[in-house]
Amino acid sequence: MNYRHAFHAGNFADVMKHLALVAILLHLRKKDAPFAVIDTHAGRGLYDLSGEQAARTGEAAGGIGRLMVPAVMQSALPEALHRYLAIVEGASARFYPGSPIIATMMLRPQDRLVAIEKHADEAAALKSSLAAFRNKALHSETADGYVRLTALLPPRERRGLVLIDPPFEDADEFAAQARAVAAALKKFATGIYLLWFPVKSAAEANEFAGEVLTAGAKKALRIDLDIGAAERVAGEKERLSGSGLIVINPPYGFADDMRAALQYVAPLLSDKARFEVRWIAGEE
Ligand SMILES: C[S@@+](CC[C@H](N)C(=O)[O-])C[C@H]1O[C@@H](n2cnc3c(N)ncnc32)[C@H](O)[C@@H]1O
């Protein structure tokens, strides 16, 4: 395993993904009925931004580091952004919360989280991050998230979110994710699915979107954010400039929530930042 999310935690792609996560969970919380969150590639939960790995890339400084809005101005922000920033600030200035911690903070007593992480040391760190929340229904597993997903569906609550956020270390990852979505939709067609993918080429991203539709998604929104950072700085590894999300069965109003949040966030991330929110199947 080469991929360690600690190098990237809090970067612009995390900001976009975690904003979407919060926005979806805000919608699920509107009804009293319980919901489940299944996080198939959960990571370690908390990332030390003062640690050596984060410091080496400095990616958080170009992501969450650009969004620190003074507290007095926060209540004027779009709701999902306001809530996301409050969760990040609540985790302390030093640590950035990953998806399982953000989801945990949004759970009510009747809701539950299943977080899966394949790599033992990351999974052990995840377990200890989650142990702090004794009053929540949390379950973490050391396993392959793709394999476990189909076994966990449909959730007994019959409502909920599946987050699939793989590392994209292997060339096969796009295909693996699309296969997992196809299998999952067969068992839980009404679930909300939040899929993250890197946008390194338009053709590759479009092909993936096509595969998700072929997998059976009838209603799907695609969100792209590019921060215009593709140029390679001499001696430095190429940086990811584009980040994509596909949300299958997004809640009503989610597309507008994301437009409002990204309208605010994109110019803070970069003066070259561009985003797009569009339906690729069905519409509201
Ligand atoms: C992009 S990171 C996850 C970040 C996390 N979702 C967040 O937003 O905070 C991907 C994680 O997936 C883990 N991983 C890789 N392959 C996996 C698999 N097949 N099943 C579960 N986890 C896997 C990696 O160890 C890594 O921690």
C-alpha cells in the first residue's frame, strides 16, 4: 500500500467531498426515520495536520486552510458550508476530520455508521478515533469495502448513504467502483450514493460517468471542481487539479445546496477555480 490519505487530508478534493457529505446528511436528518451511512473506504478518521505527512505536501493549506471564515460571518454562509466548517473547527486546529468522523458528528441517536477500512494500521487508528463517541451507533471493520458493501445492503433502515471514496492507486479503480455500484444498486436501488473520483482527463471522467449510468443509476448528479493547478512546479510531483463527485439519488434540493456552497468556496480555493453541477441522469 502506497496511498496514505494523511498526505491529502483537508485538500480541495476533501473540502468538496465533505461538503457534499454534510449536505446529504442534513437532508436525511429532515425526517425522524433512522438512516444508515456506509463508508466503504473510511481512512483513519482523524488526520494530524501538523504531522510529517501533511506538512510534506501542504495540501490542507490550499484546501481547508483557505476557508477559515471568522466566526461572526459563519451564520451567513450556506447551511452545509456552515455546518461543515463548524465540524472541522470542532475537531481542533491541529486535526482534520475525515468522512467517518464527519458522518458521526451528523448522526442522531437513531442513526448508524458502518465504516470499512482495508489497511490494518489505518483501521486501528479509525477504531480509536471512533471510540471517543460512546453514545453513537458506530461500527468499524477491517475489510475490503467493495466486498463488504453488497453484504451490508440493503440497510435495515431502508434509507441512507453509501460513500465510496477509493484511493485510485490502481488503473482498475474506476472499473472496480462502477462494478461495486452496479452490484449495490441491485440490492438497494433507492439508496443515496456519493462517489468520488479524480479528474485527470475529461475523457476518463466522462467514461466513468457513463459506466455509472450503465450500472443502473436512473437519477444522478455530477459535480466537478477544478482549481486550475495542473501546471507542474519544477521538481514537484504533479498535483491533482480536478475533483469529481457523482451522487446517485441525491435528495431534493441538494444540487442547489452544492451550487450555493461552491459559489462561495471555489473563489477562496483559487482565483482560477471552476465548478459545474449538472444532471447526468434524470433531474429534480
Ligand atoms: C481516499 S482515502 C479515504 C478518505 C476518507 N473517505 C475521508 O474522506 O476521510 C481511501 C482509503 O481507502 C483505503 N482502502 C484502499 N483499498 C480499500 C478497500 N478495497 N476497501 C476498503 N478500504 C480501502 C485506503 O487505505 C485509504 O485509507
